[in-house]
Amino acid sequence: QQMREWPAPEAYGAAVAAAVARMRAGEFDKVVLARTLELTAPTDPDLPAMLNRLARRDPSGYTFAVPSGPGRTLIGASPELLVARRGNRLTANPLAGSAPRSADLAEDVRRAVALLESPKDLHEHAVVVDAVRRALAPLCGRLQVPERPTLVRTATMWHLSTTVVGEVAGPEVTALDLACALHPTPAVCGTPTDVARAVIAESEPFDRGAYTGMVGWQDADGDGEWVVTIRCAEAEGRTLRLFAGAGVVAQSSPEAETAETAAKFRTFLDAVGAAL
């Protein structure tokens, strides 16, 4: 099988460094920069086997496979709930600030504690949580936002996590209304949103497509659940295009953000290896 990173790690690191310089000059606060890993296999991948492996590897994640265009399927295991509505109750679970896990238990614990105490990651997370609060407030009668994040883990990553709960202002506010108010959060785009979008367009040499979008469901009562399409790949024939991004703030290091995208690719590579 053939493998191609786009942009290459060096070019991605340079894009991160350029964004950091602009943030330190006060142009904007945060941007999420992504890259892709393209795999071409001798035969079409076994998507059901891949999906099954993803679900087993991260049972607490949100596993999905949806059509993303003619002959294309977006498949993934997202750790991030954008928003859910059940009756008048809503839940959102923004994730921002990440660290790769370690196979060594003591080192894994050290990395988790370091993430929970990292000023850079706590700032990155706070930017996202504040944006979620501001987006949901007009649609809610009550909103509870914890002061500090907690840790959640996937098979390969630690993430800072905040669970926001509240009550919608009325029955006319549907799950999709809430999701559209939130999207895109700074966890996948940046702040201010318009500037971050422009930086992404300048910096990423590919089209994200459905990556960093949302996938989910809604019933006739307006209840539903929407998750962020991250930790995913797009399958088209014998080609699989994996996506991974990292949140870049003024304190970011190009080396650390490049390593974070590589760690996020690993979530998928294990499933891919079994299905190609």
C-alpha cells in the first residue's frame, strides 16, 4: 500500500509557526490546522470491518459511516459530542487541549496530569468553552458550565473535556437548531471564526470536505444527537484519506502540534491496518 502525508510534517510545522507569529502579533486568538494522510490499497477496504474495529477500540466514542459524496463514505469514531437534546434538556461536551497517551502506565499518568495543569492547553480549552456558552445562551433558559475541565481518554489520546448541561428555552428549539448555533466551534475552526476560516483556507492545501463537520440524527419531536466529524477518514475506491488537526494558540510549538496530528492518525491506522 502507498502512503502520502499532505502537507508533509515540515510544511505543517511551518504553517503552525506562521500562525503562531500572527497570533503573537495580535491578529487572532486560535486556529485549528489540519493535515491528511492518504493511503492507497491494492483492493477496496473492508469498511464494515474497519467500523467494527473502531467501535471496539474506543467503545465510548461515537462511531459513524455516512455517504459524503458520489462513491465516497466518511467513516470515523468521534470522541466529541457537539450537542444532544432530550426533551428540554441539552448536553454539549467540547474537547480541546490534547496529549498523546503512552503505553507505559507511569508515563501515561504523568502526561495526563501535565495536560490538566498546562497553561497553554487550559487556555485553548477555555476559549472553546466560552464560545459554546455564548452560542447556546440565547437558546437556553438555564445553562451550567463547570469552572474547570476534566480528563477523558481514547485509545491513543488524552483530552481536556467540559460537559455543559442546560434547558432549552422552548420546545421549538430542536437539536439541529442547537448544533447549527454551535458549528463551527473553536475546537475545529478557531477564534474569531471569520479570521480563523481565512487562515485555514490560506494554510491547508486541501479541501476538508465533511471533516470537522457534524453527523447525527433528529426525530419528529426535535430530540437528537450531533457529534463532530473528527478522528475520521474518507473512503473512495481503494483510497483512504485520513484527517487530523491540532488547535494552535500563541503558546503553541510546531513540533508538539505536528506530533499531536500524528498521534490522532494512529487511532485510525490500527483500524485501517486490519481492513486493507
